[in-house]
Amino acid sequence: MKTIFVNESAQQRAWYIIDAAGKPLGRVASKAASVLRGKNKPSFAVNQNMGDYVVIINADKVIVTGNKASDKLYHKFTGFVGNLKTHSFEKLIERHPEEPLQLAIAGMLPHGRLGRAIMDNCKIYAGENHPHKAQNPKALEV
């Protein structure tokens, strides 16, 4: 029996859309990371970018349970002494509504060149509108 490997350039990629309004942050992120990675396809390979494109809308309406809105902290270090910036979930969602979802998805992907290439296939938008209507994305339930 011979194993058949699919070349990345020959891979058929689909477009999916996820509506994150009222859905938990982790559930949306894990579903998106799985589809982005390509784990739902029989041609999945750990060392190749075989996933589909994912468009996430209403990222500003994603929810977290319990006291995580005020207790969950995001740290950003600029590299200079004394410049560790810390923001809570509710402050970060006010300033940059896409960032909590982007950080959650990026944390579930490989850390390195492959993970950054996979993350390019994820499009996150704070509102209802997105410029990818021409690709006819299929709805993906979480």
C-alpha cells in the first residue's frame, strides 16, 4: 500500500464563516483553529498548511464566562525596561475587538513559521460586514 501525499499548491481550499456573537471565546477559537489547521480533511499533514479559510464576524460580541471579563489578563512586553503592558479582557475588547480572538486562535496553532502562515488564512472582523462575500463562505456552527 502506498501513502499519497497532496501538494500544498494542489489542495482545494474552502471558505467558512463563523458568527461569534454570544458564543464563548474558547469554543469559537478551537473550532476555527481546527478548520484552519485542516484537521477536518483526510489529507491532513502536520507539517503542511492544508487548512481552509475562516472568516469570523462579530468578534466584539464574543463572551467569556464567570469573572473572566475582569480577571483575564493579557500581557504585552515591549522589550524595554518597565514597559510590561497589561490589559484585562474587557479593556482589550473595547480597544481592539479582534485581538482576544486572534490571540486565542494563535495559541492553538503551531508556534513558528507554519503557525504564522496558517494564521494568514484567518480573517477576523469586529462587526457584521466583511469583504469576503465574493468567496461565498459556508456557515460553520460552533
